[in-house]
Amino acid sequence: MKKFLLIAGGLMCLFINVQAQKKNLDKVVAVVGSNIILLSDLNQQYAIYLNQGNPADDRAKCFFLQQMLTQKLLKQQAEIDSIMVDDAQVDDELDKRMRYQIQRMGGQEKLENFLHKSILQYKDEMRPDIKEGLIARKMQAKITEHATITPLEVKQYFNTYQKDSLPDIGTEVEVGEIVLYPKLTKAEKQKSYDRLDAIRLRIKSGEDFAFLAKSYSEDPGSAAEGGDYGFIDRTTMVKEFTAWAFKLKAGEMSPVFETEFGYHIVQVLERRGEQAHVRHILIKPQTTPASLERVRLKADSIYKDIAAKKLSFFNAASLYSDNRETQYNGGMMLYADELTSRTTFIPVEKLDPAVFLVVDTMKVGEVSKPIEFKSQQDGKEGFKIFLLKSKIPPHKGNLEQDYTKFKERAQEDKNSKIVSDWFEKRKETTYIRIDDEFASCDEMKLWVKKEKK
């Protein structure tokens, strides 16, 4: 039953094109209602599987075909229920895929050489499949939208476990953090502004924007793509970026402007209604010794107020922390795995190693002195103050300590049954045909209608 739930995640990453091309004469391997699945489409997904370093195994094609059948049936019902996704969602998903693929291949040029086509051509080809996948995911969410779980159902689910089969839960901690970044003065930031303005003048003089973005942009998410962000809407970026992106006409470039991430220049390549195809170059102002000293003194002052009980850790986080994700959560760090929604309980093995080294020596309720850090993701420097709120030692899963975990698992099990029942009913009223080449697959047994006696 759980296989059906894979449509929400795993299926969405299987539509990246590869060198395999559709043949002039293609074979229909399955039919679902008015939708067909071609052998070339199935082979594409199998080629992706091989390209990801997996061993050759024809049985994988059976799994992929089952996923494609699932998607087609969901899509067919979505059309009946008038469930749609807008172009902005499709563009956003496309851009995410492109950034991932370009990064994995080591650059846009390498990916284009691999595909034997331009990124724009590739996007146009991918668009229908991406849209169909998003619609299918939305349809599945609708099927389970009213599936709530009660405390009694959680207890009943927990009781399905044999005592010796209860999961082992490792050490978990609740950790709070106050993150403080240096605030640069205008004079300290001027060098970065001037550097980007010089790049802007080079572009205006005729130099290639994409080449300069690859050479100088400090945005790891877009530099390799020549600064290209693809299509964005008015909710995609921070307000300063959005303001310029929708003020400019196609072909125009902004002056240097500032956001929380640094200094930018943005160029609009194309406008499509309430969407803009943009590229940009980012230069981040560099931390100075003086700015680090200022933030160190601020961190020491906050720590002393917490230690003297003049200020609670949670209030200090709300007032001073520069981490927006945790600032209004009392500074508490959050964690989510494949089963559990966001929680403050974090397995110690999932902690950042630098954080673990600090909290591993702390007692519950203790607040650390300010610790200097440098982010591995973006290189930002600053200071952090930690709180070890709680620590749960390793134990067998139980409802008292792990209610949220078992609630999530019970919810997943209930959703799986609802989706499975939905499929069983739809299959009985939908024309489905599987080609003989794949009819013997174990996965296809789910799709063969039972003959009525």
C-alpha cells in the first residue's frame, strides 16, 4: 500500500531527460483510460536510474511503470475534478530541477552537451511531464485531505506492534540557538558595492552577463547557470529583488541594489504576465575584524543578561537572534524526517557536528557562552549562544515519550489505506491495459482487474 504514497516524492524526481530519444515508431506499453504510456518514456526513466549509478536491473522498469500508471490515474481524476496547477508552480519546479541537474553535472555547458540540446529546449520538453506530476500530487493530497487521526487511533496503531518489534529510538535533544551576525557599516560595505557596480558597467559596455555571473557571482544557486533564476513571480524573492524584477522591461538591467543577502544587479530576459524570467549577480559584503568584535561584545552582553536571569533565553532569541526560522520559536531548532513533521526533538546524529560538540558537554538547562562560527553553506561568520533544553536517552519506542512519532506513522498508515482503497475503486471503472512484455511483473498484479465469478 505504501507504494502509492511514493507519488508524492520519489516520482517527482524521475522526469529528467537523458540522451535516449523517442523512436519514430514507439510502442504503447500501457493504457489508462484515455492516457497512454510509451516504451520510450519508460526507457527514459530507466536510463535515469542507470545514470544515477544504480546497477542494471530490468525489474526496475516494472516499478517505474507502476509509478507511471499511478500518476496517469490520478491525473485522469484530477481532470474530472478540475484540479489544476498554475504556470508559476510549474516554472518553479522546472527551475529547481535545472539547478539540481546543472550542479550535479558540473555546469550548464556540460549538461547541455550531455542532453544535446539547450536548457531552454530541455525545459520546454519537460514542462508537460512536470505539470502532470504536480497535478497528480495535488490530486493525491485531495484524496487524503480529510483523513484526521484521533488519540484512540494512535493507541490502536501502537498496539499493532509486538513488544520486541517496537523501534529503537536513539538519543534526542532539544536545542535552542541565538544567532548573531555582524552588522556592517556603510563604509565597510562600500568596497562590495563598488566591485559590483564595476561589473555592471562592464556589462553595459558589451561584456556577456552570463560569463561575468559565472566568474564573479557569489550566489551558489545560480552562478553556474550564468545567474539565471528562470521565471519568478512576485512571491518568489525578497521584496527588494521583486521590486526591480517587475519594474524592468525585457532586456533592461537594474542598478546595484541591496537585500539581506548582499548587493545585486538583476536583468529581465522575458516577461510573461505576472512572471519574469530573470538573471542576477550577487556580491556579498565581507565581514571585517571590527564588525566581528562589535557582534562579539553584543553576544557577551546578551549571555550575561541570560546568566543573571535578567532575560530569558527564549525572549533573547525573539529580540536579538538573526535566524528568522527560529527567532519566533524561542530559538528552538527544528527537525523533520521522512515520517515526522517538524519537531524540536532532534536525533543527536542529525545535529550539525559543530553544534553536537558544544551541546554534548552541556547539562540540561545550561546555556553556552557565545561561540564564534562560520557557516559552511554561505561562509557567513558570527556568534551563537546555545541552550540544551532537554535530552532523552536511547529507549524503546513508547507512547509517553514518542506520541508524535507514532501519530505521524498512524497518519501515514491511514492515508495509505485511503489511497489504496481509492485506487481499487477507480481501477474497477477505468479501462486499463498492460502490454504482455510487462504483464507478468509483480507490480502489475495490482493493475490487473479481477474477473468476476
